[in-house]
Amino acid sequence: MKKLVLILSIFFALFLVSCTNLSLTRIKVLFPGNMYAGKPFIVKVGVAGPFNFLLSNVDVEINGQTYRTDSSGYAHVRFFFLKAGSYKINVKYEEITQEIVLNVKPASWLVIGWIGADNNLSSYVDQDIQEMKKAAKDVAVILLVDHLKSDGIYALSNEGEFLQIETLNELNSGCRDTFSWFIKKYQNCDAVRKSLIIWNHGTAWNDADPYKTKGISYDDTDKDFLTIDELKGVLEGTHWDVLGFDACLMASVEVLYELKNSADFFLAAPSEIPSTGWDYSFLGEIPNSDSKSFCQKAVQFWRTHYSNSQFRYSLNAWEKEKFTEAVELFAEKLKSIQPKVVLPNNNTIYSLNPRLCDFGEVLASFGWLDALKGFQEACLSETTTTQLHLNVFLPQSKDQLDNYREMYSKLSFALQTGWLNWLDQRFP
């Protein structure tokens, strides 16, 4: 008898608990999995009523802001953080309150893109953005887009779509101050490694009239562009694992040496490149990779993309330390060579105004195979040919030199190596 009473008591208690649960209203939260700095993500917040059914069209308050649940029973709340860490979020429904914690991790890579497309490249932006959508889940991509259609800051979300996180009025993507503001704000996003890619037209170090020839990132609306001196000034004091140029002619020994303190690795092409530019699908294969692997993937995807084109070997990557050592060796050897040395006229020429030739072929014509080897080893593509796919200013006359003297004389490579002085002695 006692055993029967005990059984009935337990059954009755369970029944009461069950009835209580049927009337309990509670907050239900679904997290998206891993959450990363620099990547917008959605947290679903719902209200579960009796029988654990979610309530549609009810208001929930999240950090003081009201959201309404939809037909699925969830309010879709988007978050975006530049810093990793634990964030406490207060959720309230009527008299029920609950604190949730969002644990945001650093991205494995932060890829910042300066997309200066307020010009005749505007129609090529969408294709590159579609390629960037293939970036790995732990890769954060943040873009400033100066476009003929719309201007703003965009970030790649967890769902693989670019979302506008800042709406801006007409941008001047050739403005130093705008570039500085963007870099200072978004370089602070937490990531294990960081890269900056500048997307636009480019003409190496040439800072002449922007609508004859340009430096980089010119803006047709505002008639402005970034000079190499402006670029150096903004990037001074920042550090990038990779600095890339999706632009023509930027693999210049003068440019890379000028910016040598800004990055560990550089990606650039010495020649004109197709308007379609890089194949950004490589961002899907860089999770947890180091800087060298990042560059190798970018070059590999480029060469596959342009495998049947004259541009196949244009894009290359350069390691800063080895590159700097090679420049120093070049400077030392330059002291001993006569300025009247005859240079061959069959060098690879990447540009006529200014006249930019392949630096490797110039070194070979001097007979400086040790200096050439130094630059070959600085190139991640492990080239063994005399063509380095790295350009250098090599005028053929005093007029060609004087036309660019003012801007060229501001470059560290021109002065510190003695190259400008050597060129002057060739054309007294």
C-alpha cells in the first residue's frame, strides 16, 4: 500500500511539473555557429509559448531596440563587431529578461579592399565582388566601394552576401584624407593576419597630371588620385601582412621600395593588366594560411584564370626582407659601373611614358648575376629567368629623364641607391 501511494505521489508531481511547463513562456535563441570580427552575422531570437510553440508577430527588445518575430517565430537580429571578445546582449519579452553572450573570434584573415571604381572600370566591380563571395567562413572582407552606382562600406556576411555597413555620400577615392580615414578605422578589425588590396588604374610612381597619366586610384568625378607619396604617408605606422595592387604597372622596384616598411609581402604586376583584374576566388582557399601561402594562392588563381593569355605571368609576389637586401646589393654594385655602359634596346618595355623596362633584364645586361639572383629569390614564384616581371625607370634621353625628374627625385630608390645620379651622368 505504501509503495502504491509513493508511486501515485511521484506521478502526481510529474503531472504538476508538466502542466507548469505547458504554461511557461521563455526566450529561445539560435546562434549562427562561429562568429568572427569583421563579418556581419544573424542571431535568431524567438519566444516559445505553451507546448514550446514559437510565437509569431510579437515584439522582443534587444539591447533596448525592438524587433518583431516573423512567421517562423524568430526575429532576425544582425550584429557586426570589429573587435573579438565576449559581448553581453540583453533580451526582453514582456516581463521576461535574459542575458545572452556572443563569443566573437578574430578572423583568420582580414582582407580590406579600396575599390576606386568611379571611372571606366565601374562595370568590372560586380564580377570581382561575386568572386569575393567565395571567401572562406573565417575570412573577413571589408570594402570601400566608390562606384558610379552607389558609394559605401560593405562587409561580407556569414551568409556569403555583401552588406552595406556604412552609407556614404559621393566619395572621392583619390583623396588622401578619405583613404586615411578608411584605413585607420577598419585596419583595427581583429584578425590573425591582414591584407590591403588597392583596386583601380595605376601607373607605378608616375604622379603627373591624373588625366594624362596617374599614380593610383583616380576618381573621374572628383578629378583626383592618390600619389605614391600620399599612399606612403597614410600607410606609415601601419603593418600589413600583404599589400596588393589590382592595378596596372605597380610592380615597380621604385614603388615597392618606397612602401617597404608597410608590408611583409607585396602582390603586383609590372605591366598593364586586363580590366577583369584578379581572380578573387582564391579567398576561399586561404583559411589559417600564412602570408606566403596567401600570395601563392593569389598568383596560382591568376595564372589559371589567364592561362591562355599574354598576362599569365604578370602577377607576382615579393617578400619584403629579401627584396630590400637585393636593392641594397644593387646599390653597392652601382657605385662601380660606368654610366656610359651600353644597354641593349631589346629589353621588355612595360610603359613608354615613363619608359619602364624589366629590371631583371637590366641587371643581366650589367652582368650582375648575383644581384639578379637576389631579386629572383625575393620573388615567391621562384623565377630563374632574366625577366623578373618588375619594372624600373630607364629613360633613353635627357628629355625623357627631365620630364619626370621632379617626381622621380622624391623616391627613396632613386636617391638612396644612386640610380638617379647614375642616370644623370648618362645624359650630362
